[in-house]
Amino acid sequence: MPWDKEKIERFVWNYENYDISQQAKIEKYLRENVSFEEFCKQRRQKTKAIENGIAAKNILLGARQKYPQRIDYSQISVNLQDIKKYAVLIMAGGEGERLRLSLEERGYSKDDLRDFTKATFPIPNTKFKFGALEVNLKTIAELSKSINYEIPTIITTGPKNSDTDEIIPKILSENANFGVKNIEIIAQNERFHLTCDDKIVFEINGSEIKPVKNPDETGGPIAKLKEPQKNGKSILENLEKNGIKKIIVLQGTAVYSKRILPVIAAAGLNYDGLGIGILRENFPEYDPYGTFVSVKNDGDFNLRIVEKNMRTCDTYKVKDENGKFLPYNTGFYVFDIDLLKNVEMSDYATPPKIILEGIDLSSKIGFAATDIISFAKKPAVLTISNDDFHVIKNVEDLNVLTEIITKFGL
């Protein structure tokens, strides 16, 4: 069923207030770039995502919660050869608007921020000209060399034609992938950021008019691994064919100590899903981080990562036998290829977000990386030191990274 004038008028926000040439561009975009069936699919996905969020909250309200199976990094015996069972997925799609704004406030010019991405912005007073992504890839290359094995590495950027999709492959090509030889770069998918009543919003930028979209959220890169590539096979199938059993997920905008990958690899061997967390010293109600907790509702306990807006009063009370509070989520994971192969990630809705000024806030829709752990049949949480990594959020973090790169001997 193709787009027609009636459908466009019905499903494009504020359509009647665009002039004739703008309306023509909107119609041309929709007819050439997205089928009406795909739009309807995204509407259904949004409905399902919101239902999933309500159901998850209701499940937690009636569930028993207990401390999850936990192993500490200090208990891990490292064997560098363990990494041969793994591929590494580096999520580098973040545009870094918060970092960009904080840099502009510090006096950085447009020239300073040309070809800007959060993952590749230079870390001051170090040898790394291309930021956290360069640090991570050089660490992987060094580890590959030490075990005489090229660790399969997948980098996911933002959607096609986004800044990260255009800039990151160019930087890697010009720098021989910073020594990583077994590497793939893929752009994640995106969806319309629909209004509360499921209309497409178009924004005007000079003579250009385009719809407001968002990437497939934190789980988009994971879901993308199952999608057929040019050879007809998915990345997941190709990894499995080459003997890879597990995947380690890292953030492309974080810097890690050299021991993190080997520790994660050793810890993940006995579990089909491993979350990586930090022990809390206390657990105040305003704590912003997602929380690892084992949840039982009718069936067995399973490991979940519960966000701030979902947790209950009971979540704050759960402690282990030593009085430790629940660990919080770092955003790094390990999962079996078989686990992802045999499940479909659930549609996920963010809390309501801004689309454009003057429009009611509306949820973005995609996938949540946290959901992959909830599918695990034998999950655990690896707790690490918060001294072993640092995530870039704003300009203040750059100086911290300078210090820890020296500390880590990177």
C-alpha cells in the first residue's frame, strides 16, 4: 500500500502549515525512502514498546527480588588465550552533543570541532589523536599480537549518513584501523521519533527538510548483528562459522585498563550472559544508574537491569550476605552467540524525550542493550573496580582520561 495524499496529510505533523514546495519535498521523501508498510510497522513497534515497559514495571511490582550471582574481578584467574573464544563489539555511534556543547562553552571553535565524534575526539596531552576509539583499538591490536590471534572486532556507528557513519570509517581507513586486522564497521538502524499520536515530524534546515529520527537506542548495535549483510549472511552467522562463541560489548566512548578485556573474557566463560557492574557503597533513591537484580515472577529467577524509573522500594533493600548493595550497570556485557541467535530483542521505549520545541515530549523507540542479559539462562554479574575504566560524558572527563591513560600505561 503506497503513500497517498490522504495518508501524508494524516500522518505528518503540522503538514498543513508547510508551504507547497516543502510539502512536495515531504511527499518526495516519504515515497522514495520509506514504504507506508514500514511506517505502520514502526507505529506497531512503538505501541508494543510502551506495552513492554508497562508490563516490566508491573512484573517487578509483584516479584521477589534477590541479590544476583556475583563474581568479583579479584577472584578471576586470567588466561589470555580465553579471548580467542570472543569477538568484541564496540559501540561508537554516539554523536556526543553534550560533549560538543561543553567544548564550545570552553572556547573550542568550529575548526577545532570539524569531523567531531565523541569516540574520536582527541584526549589532551597524550599520543592519541583520535580519542577513546583509538585507545581501545590499539589495546585490542596489542592483545591480538601477544596471543598471535586476530581478535574479531565490530564497530557500530550511528545510522547511515550520520556524522559517526561518515567520520569513523574515514579515520580508521586512514590509520590502518590502528593495528586491528580483523574488523568490521556497520551502521545501526534508525526509526522515526514519532509524536504521541504517531505522526512523523519534519524539520527544516535551510533548504533541506528531513524527518526527525533516532538510532535504534543502546540495543541497536546488538540487534544489527543478526541482520543479513551484503553476502546474505549476518555478522553473527559469520562469527559462529569462524568458531566464535561469545561477544564482549564495550563502549567506544570509554577508556579501559589493559586488564579489563582478559578479566571479562575469563569471567564470561561459564555464563551465557554476564553483566559488568560496580558495587554501591550506598543506594539512595536518586541514584541514576541501572541496577542488577535477580527477579522471580511465577518462574525461575532471572537477571535483570532495572532502570531508576522502574525499581521498587524492595530494590533498594536487597543486599548480599556481606551487606553489599546491588551493583550498578556499567554498560559492558558478555553474551553467548547462541543466546542472541535464539531470541528476538524486545521493542523498548525511552522515557519521553524532546522531538522539537513546541511539540509534546514523546518516547524514542528502539532496543535496549540491557535486555540481552534478561534472556540468559545462566547469568551472573562481574563486579570490577571503577578505577579500571572511565566514560566520556563532557569536557571535564577529557582531563580525567589524560590522567588514567598515564595510570593505565596506555
